[in-house]
Amino acid sequence: MLAEARIDRAGRGRYAPGVNSLALDLLPGRFALCRLAGDAELPSWARAARRFLTVSRTPGELSIVCDAEVVPAGLAARDDYRALRVRGPLALDVVGVIAALAPPLAAAGIPILPIATHDTDYLFLRESDLARAIAALAGAGHVVHPEA
């Protein structure tokens, strides 16, 4: 996958020049993108997420990305997202993974929400864009494995 990663000339860490192929897994199920007020408490329903949960707080918002089925009805949220996970774990000093994935998706007019974790990177995209996204990534040499 990132066999080409190496130490850069300045010794600043690993990068993946000309990454030709990344392996991604399509995660099962749908995911929701939720925005609450910046001073909102972390809602108890978010703790029920088991496939994916990330929470980001800024002064202006509390953003939650989680399993769509745990989001209560009536909450203003986009619950039509799917997730692609880069096969990992990836070393924390590897750069260029999202830079290898974003251009073919941008060229196809597909918006993404990338999220990085300690072990790997995820791309969230609308379910309606999924087939085109997989085709765009395959056209760029990446491999998307179907959900298990």
C-alpha cells in the first residue's frame, strides 16, 4: 500500500510520493453528520455509536459523525453518508494519503469529509455519490473493497 513511503530529504518523516494504489474498505451502514451549538453538551445518544464516532468542538459548533441509526428523529442532521476506510494502520508520520485520494474525487465533483484517526484515514461521502466515487478512485488506481 504505502511501500514507497520513505524519509524525505530533510529527514522530516515519511511521505508517499506518487502513491499508485491505496486499499480502502467500504464500511457497512450509513453515517450521520450532525451539527449542534458550540456550547451543547455531548448528547447521550452519541455514546451508542459502535461503528464510528468522532466529536469535534469549536467555539461555534459541536460536530458529531456517527452511526446514522443512533441519531434521534427530528435532529437536524445529514444521515445519508457512507464511509471508506484506508486500510491501515498507517504510521502517524506518513503524509499524502488524502492528497492521493482527494483529486480523483474532486475531478468527479464529489465532496468528501476526510477524518483521520490514530490508525488510519476515513472518507465520508454522500451515499448518492458512492458508485461514482468508487469508479473515480478505481480510475486513479486505488482499490475499494466491498463491505464485509
